[in-house]
Amino acid sequence: MAIPREDAIDIFSYALKATRVELAMEERLRFHGDAMEIDSSRYELSSYRKCILIAFGKAAAPMALSFLRQGKKAAERFEGVIVTPEPLEAPSWRLQVFRGGHPSPNDASMRAAEEIRRTLATLTEHDLVVFLISGGGSSLVEQFLDSDASREAIAATHKALVESGAPITAINTVRKHLSAVKGGRLAAAAAPADQLTILVSDVPAGALDTLSSGPTTPDSTTVEDVYRIAEEFRLQERLPGVIARQLAERSLHETPKPGESVFSRSRWSVLLDSSSLEAAAGKRAAELGWHVVVDDTCDDWAGDRAAAYLVDRVKALRHEHSRVCLLSAGEVTVTVPSGAAGRGGRNQHFALLASELIMGEAITVLSAGSDGVDGNSPSAGGLVDGETKARAAREGYSVDKALAAFDSYSLLTLLNDTITTGPTGNNLRDLRILLAS
């Protein structure tokens, strides 16, 4: 029988394969002649003057290519924009492709935003726009409302927010109120056209307005939330002057809200989310003989608190089941000190935090991102067990030292314990797998 370390890798690999965008699109999207259907929504494409396709996010390429492949001749009606973090050859002369920046916007991110806004500005009630949105879009497509904000200021703002220690929902609340393409503002730009948004979600259930900072969804947050978050996480000390000044002057503009007319012809359909990833992981774990428990309680918690909670939980479950697999999806937060030069990301950092709590125990912990990327490293995450701390000490690079330097990738690479998949073309949040026997 496979040892727990091998099982953890098997479970994660299976979950990635089972939740591929292409499979989900084939199951949910249907074209019947000139009609397009998804869930309970049906669109007669021939009834529209224009059919526009706007795709952006880490899963933009597989979403757009699958959409076009499903529709074949019908999909030839669509023109528009695709924005991805990886190189992509334009699938049609009618579609412009931009390679946006992630985790910080680049010049292409801003050119893409400009082209999307220009395209949407021409639409009328006789047109249809299909948005394909996935995680990562917050930086891949960006343009600030304040025209004085330079590309450098925009990129610095994104970097400061990500490193602030604020949970992703708080970060996106701020992004939405600074941006001309977030917080429902693309839906406002496309109105009064018919709008369908198909989403691959990397945010908590019920929080779709935080996915890629909610470009096409009504925004449930307010400018007052932004000012509160800025104070709580001392953002004015971190953000560029032009942005910090807006916060100090409380001069931000409000975003479109639920019930506003710009959303009257909008529909939304979630193709995949983190529950899809957990379900696939749980199926494989059960096949391997593990008793499966799902616990997402620690979503958006600080990494150290989440590690303590999940390790305590799996230790308790071990008294009830001889072989237990605890699954937890979502994200943990890590506050990176200014000037920290280490390599890694929240998943590898979490794994090292857990390694200190399971020393000498028959417990394996895997934490990795479904997008295949963890922070500023080339890995998706890391794997630790009860021997990790002792092995690190023998190699001369202690877990404590790596954690203090925010250099988890270097240590896990030394131990040959990184999880490396390459970019997956998907983004369903992070998955933590704890196996105890």
C-alpha cells in the first residue's frame, strides 16, 4: 500500500485532473444549432447584432478555447478580448489576445482594460456579451479610475495589498473601489446588452463579487469598508502617494450595487469552485482507503492559526479513525515583512508551520495552489511530515530560519519536498490535505 506521502500527492494530482475546465465546460455548456445554453439560460445567437466574448483570469485560455470548441460554427459569431498570464495564440482573427501581468499588472494589463472598455462601450440592447472570468483577473486586467495613477503606482498598489496581511476579500474590496474595471463596472460599461458571466471561482461560496474583484457582479462592499480596511491594515503607510492620498481624503467613488438597473439583463453561472476540488480529492482519498473529513473553517485565517487548527483537528480525528484524511480548501494569509528576500508562498509557508506541529507524528501535510503557482516560487506548494523538521536540521537549514526569512521554497527544494505542477490553467483556490494514521 502507498505510504501517506505518496497518497497525498496522488490525491492532489487526481483533484487537479478531475476539475479541468475543459471537462466542466463540456458538461455544462451546450450549443444547439444557433442556440447557446448553460444551466437554465438560453440565448439565440442569431437574434443579436453583436456577440462579444471577454475572457480573463488564470483559466481564461482553457475557458475561451473550450467555449469556442463547443460552439464551433456558432462561436464564430463572437469577437472580443482574451487576457491570460501565459502566451496564447489568438484562436480567431476576431479575438485580440493580451498577456497580462500576475501578481502585479503590466502594460498589457492596462492595454487590455482599455480595449475591453472600448469594446463594451459600443454595445446596445441588441447585443450579447459573454464574460469568462476566473481568479487572477484582478491584476491581469487593470485600469484605475484616477487617471494620474501610473503603471508603476498601480503595480505597487497591487503588491502592497497582497503583502499587507489582509484577507483576499478585504484586498479585493480595496481594489474594486480604485479600479475602472472591477466592482461591477464592466457590467455597467456593457449595459444595456444581454450579459452572461461564466465563472471559475477561487473565492468563498457566496462571495462571487470578490472573484477577480467582481468585474461583472453587483458589489456588496462600500467605500466605508475600504476606509476601515485601510486603517486596520495601515495601508496608507504601504501604498503609493497618489493612492494613499485618496484614502486620506476619503475621495473614492462608490461601485454599482445589487438591484441597480445595469444588472437587469445579467446572468451568472459558476462552472467550478473550491468545493469541486474538495469533492474530487475526497473521492480519490476514499478510494485509497482514507476516512474523509472536510473542514473549511480556517478559510482566510492567518497561516499560523490555520496550521494549529488543522493539525489539532486531524490529531483529534485520528482517535476516531485509523486512517483519516482531512481536507481544507481556501486560502490562508501571510504577512511578508517589507524587504523580505526569500522565495516561496503561502502554501509552502503553511506547510513549514505545520511541520513544527507534527514533529515525530505519523502525519503528512500537503498544501498547494490549484493554479500551480505559489507566491514568487515556481512551485504550487509543499509537502511535510513528522520527520521534516529533523531532516531540515540535518541539512543545516532549520525550519525556524526558513520561516523567519520567508524562504520556504529554498528549504523545501533542499528536502525535495516541493509540489511542482507548472501553471494548470485553472484556479480553484488552495487545497490542504492532512493524512494521519
